[in-house]
Amino acid sequence: MALEEFLLNLIEDPVDHGPLLYLSHEGILYNPRRRVAYEVRDSIPVLLPDEARAVNDEEHDKYVKDPLARATGTTS
């Protein structure tokens, strides 16, 4: 199940407080500035810094170029 639009407009990275990329088909929220991915479990974003996983260069390129990625926050 995808995250609701209302929630996507509120979500930001818990560390740098910037917008994230939501990749619903990957089940993640991605911060391209910090290169970390947060898992979305059962439609619940797990935005705990200790739970974030590092993303390699190949994954980074894939995520930022994904046409289905949606930016979170009020600037989207």
C-alpha cells in the first residue's frame, strides 16, 4: 500500500530536515544528499537514523533518475 499524499507532504529527513524521494515500487524513502534509504514497512515509514541503510553509487543513480520517484515535503 502506498503512502497517502497528506503524509508525503509532511515527511522530511530526520537528520538534515530536507525532502526525500519516495519510491513506492522500491518501498523506500531516499535522501540523495546523505545517500541513505529508509524502509517503508506496511505503509509506515521507518525514519529512524539507526535503521537507514547506505546506498551505493549505482543505487543512487537509479533512484535519482527514476521517473516514478516523488519528492516529499511541501516543496514537491
